[in-house]
Amino acid sequence: MTSPEAKQPQPRMPKKEKQPTPEDLYKLSIADELGLGDKVRRVGWGGLSAAETGKIGGYMTKKARTQTKAGEQPR
């Protein structure tokens, strides 16, 4: 038998607030355009469904293709 002290979980360190990268800010702007920005801010990227993340990724790809055809540098 183990002692009760051995079963106590270690307290978790709080996650550090990381600085958003330019790509993170771009994804967030796309999420805002699609009406998902509030949800991302509330629950984070991990709280989105596969369909929602796919919608964001698909829209980012579509924008990049449009910019490439227009002669602009895609993000």
C-alpha cells in the first residue's frame, strides 16, 4: 500500500502568456472575419471544432491564392 501523500497530484504551473506571432495575428484576423474570433479569445484554438479550424485554414489558403494571382506576396 502507498501512503496518501504519494497520491497527491503536483500543482501545475500556470501557462506563460506567449506573445502572438504574426501568423497567430493573421489567423485571428481570419477567425474574426468568419465570426469565430470571440470563441478563439474565450476558449483558445484548442476549443474549436475540426470544421471550424478547417474553415479558417481553407479561407487562409483561398486568400493566399488570390494574393498570389494578383501579384502580391501571400502571408
